[in-house]
Amino acid sequence: MIFNHLSPSEYHIKIRAKVHLDNLQEKELEFYIKITHPFTQSTTFYVFISLIVIEIIYLRYAILQ
């Protein structure tokens, strides 16, 4: 199964299957999934990019001096 474009949230998924050869035995699988925001939308990402930009500006300034 593929779930594209799920919003960040917690999901509860149940899957049921019937086996016709085994007296119509029904089985169920249940699990939880937590979808988080992409890393590129996190505070850590913005801090990391900001530090890289500051370092580039500093190195460029240091080289020109």
C-alpha cells in the first residue's frame, strides 16, 4: 500500500482479510502511524541553513580582506 500526500498527523489503520478456504476465517491487522512534517519544514533545518549562509558570508568577507 502506498499513501501519498498524507497530512502530518496520527493515523489508526485497520486491515481485514477473509480466508475463504478456512471456513471464512477473518483476520484483522491494526497499527498506528505518525506522520511528521518534512525535515525541510523544521526549525532544525532553518537553523542549519542559516548557519551555512552565515559561514559563507564570513568566509567570503575573510577572503576579501
